[in-house]
Amino acid sequence: MRTQYCGQVTAADLDQTVILCGWVHRRRDHGGVIFIDLRDREGLVQVVCDPDRAAMFAIAESVRNEFVLQMTGKVRRRPAGTENPNLTSGEIEVLCHDIEVLNASVTPPFQVDDDNLSENVRLTNRVIDLRRPQMQKNLMLRYKVAMAFRRFLDSAGFIDVETPMLTKSTPEGARDYLVPSRVHPGQFFALPQSPQLFKQLLMVAGFDRYYQITKCFRDEDLRADRQPEFTQIDLETSFMNEHEITALVEAMFRQVFDEAMGVALPDPFPRMTYAEAMRRFGSDKPDLRVTLELTEVTDAVKDVAFKVFSGPATSGGRVAAMRVPGGASLTRGEIDEYTKFVGIYGARGLAYIKVNDASKPNEEGLQSPIVKNLHEQALRTILERTGAQSGDLIFFGADKLKVVNDALGALRVKLGHEKGYVTGEAWTPVWILDFPMFEYDDEDKRWTACHHPFTAPKDEHVDLLETDPGACLAKAYDLALNGWEVGGGSVRIHRADMQSKVFRALNIGDEEAQLKFGFLLDALKYGAPPHGGLAFGLDRIVTLMTGAESIRDVIAFPKTQRAQCLLTDAPGAVDEKQLRELHIRLRQKVETQVEVAKS
């Protein structure tokens, strides 16, 4: 029905007759000549309708925004001075010879070039929202990125294997989405949080290099930029160590960014241990575009009179300082706003010192309500370690380790971008390595896996599994980009006896392990190769590439923050017959909360 896309008509087509199909983006009547901007997924082209062809002109007069048209015309240059450099087709226009309305449209709920829309309005009318040029660009880029990943992995010998969507519930991580079985009363499938176990089984089966771009599901507590279903680029490979896997993956990222955006990422990516990242940046996904860093001062304030500092310093907490060059110019109102901000992360306040004269580490050279409670040696150590100069400001975090890291880590990023403490680099990837194997759950009084229970410990830390799990490091690695964790993985445990040791460290007994993971433990006994892999969030990667405000802007049909689809009104009620077939009875009528009242 067409010879090419609207957005692909260029000066190379001059004097050619073209047939185009698309939507009316805008119609303009200029004193007897009608201009129609015809739009499709590749962009716009200007169509000129003159009154010499009466029948065609009458149709052009009747069309409105979002009508679907087929038109035939001749490509010609735009008159001098009317070119549009922002369009691929901006040098030309199409003189219309014939036009047909393929379908009319009612008045849409909003103009597709309106950028001032609430997200609820957009998601309720998602079909129209997806016609907006920015959304078309976002989803086209998503497609290009996915294809670039596929091309690299195909060329590297990986094969695409589908793994099950209905699987066994293994409640060790986030909450599963459960699917009741009709033919097995009282039993449930779970939607996969990850293909983790199946891709390990594929390695045992000898498929050597696997990948999949797949949907995963997590019924977790809702956060601003999380989705209950998300897309994962998943890969696993045998006979490669940590360094070889991460080197392969960063080569893949360089190729994908080059193909999709023409961006050259650094070669090689910098590498940093988890311990260093937390010490310097308070985050295991540091934004290296920001130049501000944290400085450890816990030992320097253990004996000060200021209990806000000495309390955490002597009870296993952390006291960290962050120097803000020239920050003494910050107003009290700005400091108060930053104090409110760190409160989001559990901080009970935000101590600070303004450095008026760095040569005087006392109340004469330093300005702050806390200076009088810190002895001169502590102040001198703080100034020396932070490298503070006259005119600087030092912020402090003092609390439990997690609170300090979360609060100052977030403040570092916010302050850095707001006040311009940045390197000017557009893209700063970094590998974070040597993660702790376990973290202690105070509520359950047991160790839990930092990544997942199938991650292998460092070879030199195997003995610590039984003697000191908290000191055990894992063969795990995460890739961070501009302050976002875009993916992560590990070398896996490939021996059944080692997997059993890790289960015991996690307080998972042999009987429970066999019940939940028996199929994996059994498979590992049949000559499982050394293997490892990673998984990347496609949604996050494309969000970073587009500069979108939310991952919902790069997903065709996303859910809201409350895990609802406003377009289809899902989730919804089902009738009693369906429940009976699934052997389910609701204990009471549930009052549904509708997020948005549709008119």
C-alpha cells in the first residue's frame, strides 16, 4: 500500500512519485493551499494539497488529526527559506496527486505533540500516547538495543533457548507471583523471577553458551521505578572465569552503545571492589560522574564529647565526612533542604562544618554548632583527611552503617548534579567486584545470600563458609552505569558438595534443600562444568539511553506504581465459576481501589 515510510522521504527522492500511508499529525489551511503533516513511526513528511485537483482537495479539507490516509504524490523541493532542518524530510515536500481516507478518527483525548500530560492520563490512553513522537523514538531505540545485544551474542556463539514461564516457587528472594493449578488442586506454579536455575541446568546439559531476552516477574513492594514484570537480557556460559566473563560482557556493551547510539564507552571499564565503593561513595552502584567522595572519620571521633558522633563510632556504626568544595556559600535554607532529603534514608540529621580558615582547626576558623563539642585533634584529622580548604563545607553522616551509606551516598549524587560537582563525562560504567557472600538478617537471626544462594565463594574463602560466613567474599560482579545498576551476575557453584555447604551456611537443612532445589543438586552430580553468567535489565538500559524520566517511558504497556494497568483495568475480579475450577474460595469480598476514575 506504500512505497516507503513518511519519515524516510528525502532529497534523494526528488521528482519521484511516492505512495505514503500514515496519520494526520497536523492540517493547516493557508489561503486555498492545504498542508498536511503525515506521520508514521519513522517521522513526518509535509504533503501539499492545491485546489487544482478538486476532488482530492475536497477530501483534504475534510480530514482531521489522527485520520489514517493513503496518498500518492510527487516529491519536490520546499521553497527556499521554508526548509525544516529538524526533520529528515525537511528539505522536501510531497505534492499530492491523490488521497484516500483509510479510516477516520474521533477527536483524541489529547494532541500527540502535547508534552504536558499527567502520567495517569497517558497510561489510561496508552494507545494514543504511544503515537507521540518521543514514545515512538523510545520504543524504536529499545528494539535496536535488543537487536544489537542479539547480534553480539549470536556472533559470540551463544544460542537463544526459551525457559519455562510456569515453574516452581522457591521463596528465597522477592515474593513470587503464584499461578493456581486447575488439575492439581491446592498446588501452584510460580512465574519466574529469573531463569537462574534453568540456565544453570542448560550448562549441565552441555549447551555451553545460552542467552535469552525474557520477561521476569517479582511481586515486590512497589517503588517508583520498578515494574512487577520486566525484561531481562539473560546469559550463561561454561568454562570461563570471572575476568573472562566480565571482559566479554563489557565488549558487548561497547558494541551495543556504538551501534544503537554512536557512543564510544571506555576500554576497559574501570573496576572497583564493593568495599572501596561503599567506603568512597556509600553505594555499590556509584555515579562516577560526580566528583564528591566520602571520607572515613569513625576512628577520629570515638572520644569526642559529641554523642551523635561518638555513639555510632563506638558501637559498630559509621561516621563519614563529605567535603563540598566552595560549599561554605550554601545558605542555611539549602542546608535545611538537604537535611530533609537525607531524612528519607533514615538519617536523624545532617551535621556540617563551614571552613572559614582551614589553618585554624578550632572555633576561630570553623563555623558550626558542633565544633565546640569536637576536640582540636579530631578537627585537625577531619580537615587533613578530607583535604578541606578555606571556603569549603563538610557534611557528616553518623549512624548505623547502612543509614550513613544510604543517606550520604544519595546526598552526594543530588548535591553533585545540582551544584555542578561533575566530571562532564556522559557515560561512566564501572564493574563492582568482590561482594560479600552473605548478610545477616537481624530479624530472622540467620545469614542470607547477598546475590542468590547459587553464587560461588572466592576459592580462598571456602573455609570461611563454616567458620566466619560474614567475612566470605563471592565471585560476584555488578555493572553500574551513571549511578544505576544495569546488571549483575556471578560464577556459580558447580559442585553438589559446595552447594550443600552454602545451603548449610544459610541455615537451609538437607531436607529443605532437597525439597526446594533437589533437581539442581541432583543435576550437579552429573559432571556439571564450571559456569557463570549475568542478567541485565533491558528497561533500565534503554531508560538511561533515552534520558527518560521513568522506565515506564520505554515499556509499551507498563504498570503503574501500584502495579495496575490503567489501559485494561488489570488486575480485575474473576467470576465464581473460574474460582471453583481453580479450587479457590475468597475469605471475604475485597474492596478494589481504583487508582484513576475514567470518564
